[in-house]
Amino acid sequence: MRAIITIVAVLTAGAPLCLAQPTTQWRGQHHNGHYQGAIHWPDGGPRVLWEANIGIGYAGFAATPTRVYTVGNVDGEDVIDCLDAASGAVVWSQRYPQDLVPLYNPGGPNASPTLDGPWLYTLSKQGLVTCWSAADGSVRWRVDLLKGVGATMPRWGFASTPLILDDVIYLNANQHGIALNKDTGAVVWNSPADESGYGAPVEMTCRGEKALAILGTRTLFVVRQSDGMVMWKVDWPTKMGENSADPTFADGKLYVSSWWDMGAAQFDPNLAGHEPLWRNKAFQNHIAAPVLFEGHLYGFDGPVHRRNVPGALRCVEWATGRTIWSQPDMKGSLILVGRQLLILTNDGSLVLADANPDGYRERGRLDGLGKRTWNAPVLLGEHVYVRDADGKAICVDLSASAQP
């Protein structure tokens, strides 16, 4: 791979479309899987508005009502595409050399892009953090985490969708995070060199201070936002360090889950102890984090990549960890839209169901949207954006029926 050095080139912010329009991205505006509104599933099912080839990978989308951004790998290069939201046509496209790094999967970039005003932020599988002009794809700055910051590449490559709070980008990299200035890429704070986990940092509070939950390969950390100081931690050693699902924070409590017989647990990081408030070995979130709604977690148990290992959609009580109901033979990811679950199964079906502890009730289903669809759908207005690992991106229009 050709070496890529840090670039700092301040550009004019000529992108009023990004400043004026609402945006959506990884797990919604607040990165917790929650979206406002409600979905009205058309009679006959919704129609596919467009399809596009975006390259191999698992990176999701960031979107405005007029433009959609995503990342894939084509012929040994990462390709950052800006697509027209109405047609899927390429508005601009940029690329740079990056290895595919396939390991038990097709490879390609893992982390979804993040929009912040006129700027788009991406993290490549091999640690290149780039700030792009969302208007035209010009590079504002670029930082190589491996060569410039001393980060250690994890087994499956970096996968942390950038979390931007105020003027800082937080990444799940090194032992318990790296923070960069969003305007320059300068290091705000770093943590000891080590392989990182694969979930995104999660905004939270701990003992009255602004903090982050960062799931490493062996440990769940709570760190202070301002300087990265570890405020609390608990051992969470998963086989091969495969800790991928984002933690969940609510009501002062912190939830974590992973596969390989780790299961799920809830902790109180405001306390000095490390004993879980509860633990549920029947709820093992592999890749996708659950959503929390009205005192219940809705999410998937079971590995997405092993067909011979059964999986299920489960409803779990937040306060106790008790399984309320299970819908068998389902694996995938989901978001919450109002009082509904919008589910993308790992074999390419988009499903609408109720978020209700009384039981599973399916309201609509659209099949055939790809294979190895492991990342969460992204919703903006009436458009749902999904992709598969082989590079097919699809926009589903919920406002129009597939049948006349």
C-alpha cells in the first residue's frame, strides 16, 4: 500500500446544502438507533427507488435530503461516493489506495461516514481519518492513525464510526480511544497503543461529568471526554477480541453485549464495583446493537455469519435482563422509528414490526435487498438506505408502492 501522509489544507465552506438540511447517519442523529416519526408501509410493499454499485465493504450511509454518502473498496482503493438522493447518480467520487483486508468476509471499509455541517468524516479500515468537503469531495485534512498517532490496527481493521461532539472527533482506536480536533485533525488526547474494539464510542455521563463508553477487545471502558482519563472499567474478554456492538447508556446504567458466550450485562459505572446489575446469556449481540424503548431492549441474539447457529430477535427487560419474548430464525440489525422497528435481516429483507413487549407483530416485508446485509438501515424522510457487503446499495422509497 502506498504511504499516505497527513494533509492539512483549509478550504472554503461552500456547502450551504449541508448547513441548511437535516442529516442522518450511523444509528440516527444521536447514534442510539432512534428516529422520529412513523412508517406507513404501502399496500403492495414499498418500491426500490434506485440501486448503485459502491464497492466492497460494510460502511453504511450518511445522508441529507438531496445527497447520500458512503464508502466501499474497488480494485485496492477506498472510494468515497456522494450520490444524488433522488436517482443514485454519482455527484462526486474520491478514492485513495487501501488494502481490502478480507478475513472470513469480503473485506473493505467497516466504518460509516459522519456528517457535521459542511464536512464529511471517514475512517478507513487501515486507519486513515479524512475530513472531506461534503460539497465537492475536496480534502480538508487527513491523519494516518498508524503512522501519525501510534495506533495499533485491530484484527479486522478499524470499524469505529466517528462520533463528533462539539469540536472533537472521538474514535474507538487504541486501548480506550483517540480524540482529534475536528477542524485540524490534531490529537486532543490518545490512549495506550493496543488493538481496539469495533463498536463506536457512545456519549454518556459518569459521576456528573461528560464521558464516553468505549468497548475494547477485552474491556469496557468509561473515559472522560475532555482528556480520555479512565473513570471506570470492567473486564469483557471476548474470543478473538470480537466486541462489535455499541454499548447502550440510559438512566445512569451501561449495557454491553457480545457473542462467543459472553451474553449481555448491565452495569452502574457510577459505583466503584464491577458486579453486573444483571446478566443474560441468552442475549448475545454479535454485530448490531439493540435499541432501548420504554423500558425494553429490542435486538438480535446470535452470530450473523454462521448459518448453522440459530438466532432470534428478542425483547429484553432493561431493568432486569429478563427475556420477555423471542422471535426465532431472525438475524440482522434494526432501528427504532417512533414505536416501530425497522429491521434489516442479514440476508437482505427489510421488515417493519411493532416495538411492543406484548409480542412480535410484523407489519410489512420487502425481500431481495442483497446478501451479508450486516449494517443498520439508515432512514431520512421516506427513504431507507441499505447495502450489502458485495457493494450493492439500495434506496427504498416508503412513500410509493411497488405495485400500481
